[in-house]
Amino acid sequence: MTKRQLLLGLAASSIAAAGLALGTVAADDADPTGLVVKLCDGKTETTVPADAPKTREGGEKIANDLMAQWRREHPDAEWIVAEREKHTIKDPADNKALIGRTQGQTYGQITDRDVLTWQRETLAMAVHGSTVFHSADALGSTIAVSCDMCHPDAANTHPETYPKFQPQLGRVALLRDMINWCIEHPVRGTKLEPDSEQMRALEAYILAQRKGVALEYGKR
């Protein structure tokens, strides 16, 4: 089995385009009662009324409105459509071939229990990260936007290309730096401490979803 189906009861119906994320700025003079939400291209935008209900459906509408505009301007670009009601998490590597091998004088031989523990704990962290990734509440979003609305199943996150220069930050960024940028801007939440449980889980999930892709840091 290469994938594990997890029914988490979370809708993920928004459309993503390669490398795009949402960004937000304060309300402009034309609409002082709303919040202008922009794509990272700095051009595509939509306005969210200040009194708009902060619901999953509302967050999806923000993402869908922006992506629909972007797709009209880029009809040949690739995008991914998320499945409703479920998503998948790739299984960690199978280490059964290591059973019976010696880990050195300190650790002794690798056992069935060792391999099971490694797999169970690694998958548990990725599952935790998936839960956070798909939850605006867990991310602390003030506009009900979650990561999966632009990156279903962590698509287009390209963790294997970090560290790389990110124009949004004006410097070379690690994956966790870009996660925090997205939390602060598209999601409109509070950035996470670099070594926090949620940050570690988000990184684990994003990396897990790119299993099998070659590492090529600095690639744009």
C-alpha cells in the first residue's frame, strides 16, 4: 500500500495553481469596511466584507474567487482540483528489510517492534500536520482560509526546493519560513514558533506528500 485514505470530514474543494498563494492587505480607500485579499501576483484581488461570516464556505469562496480570476488570465496553466470529503497521506518508507541488522553496540539489532514504531510515529506526525493544514481554526485564520484551499493535498508546495530565495521575504528562506509567511498573509493567522509542534507537523505532512521527488534546493 502506497497511500492511506483518511476520512477527516474536511471539505477541500478549492482550485490551486502551481506556485500561487493568497496574500492580504488592509482595506483600501474605496471600501473601508472590507478586507482586500490578493494573490501573490499582486494583481488579482477580491474584497471580503468586514461582516462576512468566518466559515469554511466563506474561506473557500475567497480562494475560489481569486483562482477563477487567475485562471481566466492564465488559461494554459496547470492546476489541481481537490477531492471532496477526503484526502490522502503517503505512507512512510518501508524499513522491514532492516529487521535483524545491527545498529551498533549501543542499539543492538533492529526488531519488528522498532520498524513498527518508526512507521507509526512518523505517520502520526504527518497525519497531525494534515489536520492542521486542512483547518483554518488550527491555523488561527481570521478569514477562515486554510492551506489546502490553495494547496490541496499539499500540492505546489515544493518542499524539496528549499532553501531558496523568496521574493516575498527578500532573502533565502527555509520551508518553515514560507509556511509562516503564508500563515501570516493568506491565512491571516499568527506565525508559529519554528520548533513548535504544529510547525514540525506541517513540515512533516508537506514533505510526506512529496515522497519520491528528488531534492533540488534553490530550484524555482
